[in-house]
Amino acid sequence: MQVFALVGSSGTGKSHRASYLAIKHHIPLIVDDGLLIQGSIILAGKSAKRETTKIGAVKCAIFTDDTHAAEVREKIISARADKILLMGTSVKMVCTIAERLQLPAPEKFIRIEEIASPRAISRALELRNRENRHVIPLPTFAIKKDFPGYLLDPLRSFWGKSHREDPKKVVIDRSIVRPIYSSLGNFYISEHVISQMVAHVAAKIPGIARVSKTEVNSKPEGAWLQIDVNVYYGQNIPEVLQEVQLTVKEVIEHLTGFNLPRLQVTARRIELPGSQQPETDHHS
């Protein structure tokens, strides 16, 4: 197996450029901050970006945990790839990663300065320091379940020549990850606030009279929502409930950064202007 290494200081944009570098050199596997990535899939590992301390992040990134290293090593073997790209802040770090994963020593080192302009590196450092932005070389849908409680923003780039005679470009989707914490401590969104947000979003959907009840259950993988609504008479109830489900999920996940793996909507009552009817039992 050929081992490539991308080396650069923290926050200089390595993860931002990793996918294009892999495509350019036909490298199927990437090891980035504790994760083993193939295309748009996490094959194994855990992200150092989820660690709450710098020391914890470094330990995760260099696979100091034997179980973590063994899991990733096993997937590398089963993937049967001929090339792999390791990423780190120094030559020593990527060599340590290779050793922990029982890979050959890197035969080609690529410095971030070789593939990114000073201006691009400066911009990346500015965003890291000011907004605590971290890029993961995967589309947002692929990592949402692994980052509950984080703000995730999709990032799309078009790489390649812009010359008229060679208009082909490579489109790469990645994700910006921003932990919901600050120097003042952790930032929590209460269940009551989420309930209010759900009621506000759902009330704007045609056919919904009001939200009668919202239950929020916090789980390790995210938040489970149970929403009870009153629907106006004459509506196509299954369609209305599905619209509530899709809209609430999209808006709440975007505003809070929470993953909503389970969201059930039930129509409890049919309402006429100025009156209410007995309960129904429609679900979505």
C-alpha cells in the first residue's frame, strides 16, 4: 500500500483540500482526525473534533486508544485499497499514525503550502480562530448522526481548471462543523425552547390549527420528538402530517444543530372555526 501524507499546522485548511487531493492522486482512503473515510462514507473510527480538550483531540487523532486503532486498522485491511492519505500537523504526527495503524511509513509528504496559497491559509486560520470552524471531508448527511449537538453547514467547492479549453471541474461536498460551546462553557437549548420553536414552525403550515403538545426526549444520538397537532376540517390529514414532519425536522435541525432521528406527528383533533371535534388517531 502506498501511503501519502498531507502535513500542515492546525487550522490551515487540510481537511478542506483533502478530498480533491485524494481524487487527484486516485487515493481511495483518507485518515483524518481519527476517522477512516472512503468517498462519502465513514468506514470506521471516531472524530477528534468531538473531543472537549485539545489533549483528548490529539490522542484521538493519533490513535492512542488500542481499540480505536484496531477498529480502523481492520477496516483498512478489508477495504483492500492500494493507496491511503494520512493527515497531520507534522511529519512526526503522520508517522505516528502510520505506526499505530501498522501501515508503511509515508513515501510522499505533501505540505499544505504546496497546494494552498498564503492567502487561503491565512483565511482558514482566521475562520478557525474567530468562529471555531472545522471542516470534515464528508457531506453533511453522512456525519449528522455522529455530531448531535453540533452546528453543521454544507460546504460545496468546485475544483479544477477554469480555462475555456478545459471546462471540467470536480464538485466536492464537505461539512463545516462548529461545536456548540464557548469560552463561557457549554451552551444548552432547553426542551421548553425546542417545544416553542416546534409550535411556531408547525403553526405556519397550511391545515394546522395549532400544536397541542410537544414531547422532547434527549438521547445520545439526538432528540426524539412527539408532536400532537389539531388539524382543520377538510384537510388531507396524512399529507398535512407529513409536511409537519419534514418541515419541523429541517428547520429545527438547521437552527439548533441537533440531530432528530425520530420525529412522530399525531393529529389529535379536527377543528372547525370556533369549535373542536373529538380526538382522532392519525400518525405520521
